[in-house]
Amino acid sequence: MMMLRFFRCLPLGLLVVLAACGNRYEYSRASFNGPLQCAPYARERTGLKLSGSAASWWGQSAGRYAHTHTPRPGEVLVFRATSRVPSGHVSIVRRQVSDRTILVDHANWEPGRIDRAVPVTDVSARNDWTLVRVWWAPVHSLGKRAYPTYGFISSHDSDDAS
């Protein structure tokens, strides 16, 4: 009888043990290099004719597209390359919520995902969007790290910018 009870509970026990071992928000660095990337996603959504790593977009766009430090819908926020984001990152501004918070759409901030209407907060000393914190869904809050950025690229030609 005792043995029968043991075998009935075994699947449930294994499930509990396996669930405790897994953390669905633990990512390897390699998972950030999967087929879904931020730069191709932003290029497709905005029509910007830029390629290569996200961090290189700022230099590539100089003279071709307007650069700003004021977010507007449709513009691309360009993150600098760091040890945490070696290729940089790009996000598309959806809308401004306050002087220091915007909502963005981006791909692969969380590996393999497209996230929409994600809060990004300016934490720069000069309120110029050169240092930001990004919402991190696994903790349901802004991430603890601040990320340096270049600013915003407008999808309009630099001659069209006001």
C-alpha cells in the first residue's frame, strides 16, 4: 500500500522538483544572439536604411537622418555598446508619457521576444536621454542598471528635420 502511494505521488513530486530548478527568466548570453534581433526589427518598422550592429546606427545615420535628444513617436533610441549589450540596442518610440518616461517597442531586450509599450525612463543628470533605465518584465519593474544612449534618430532625412 505504501509503495502504491509512492508511485502515485511520484509524477507530482518530479514536477515540483523540476519547477523549482527552472527559472524562465534566466538567459544565457548566447540566447541574445538568436534569429530575432533589435536592429532588423527597427529597420523594418521605421524604414531607416541602416545596417550592422545597433550601436553603429548613430554614426551611420549622421548627415542622413536627424539626431535629437527629444523623443518623438517613430524615432529610434540608440543604445551605446557596453559589456552588457556589446552590440548596442535600438528601440522605437511609441509615445511620451512624461518628461522623463517614454514607451517603446523593441525586439530582443528579453531574448527572442518583441515587446510593445515598454517603459524607458531618462535618468541622465541633464535630462537629455543619454542614460536610461528600461522596464524588465521578469521583475515587473524598471531594471536596476542604467544604460548609456546616443539619443534619437528620426526616420526623416536630415534635410526634412525641423
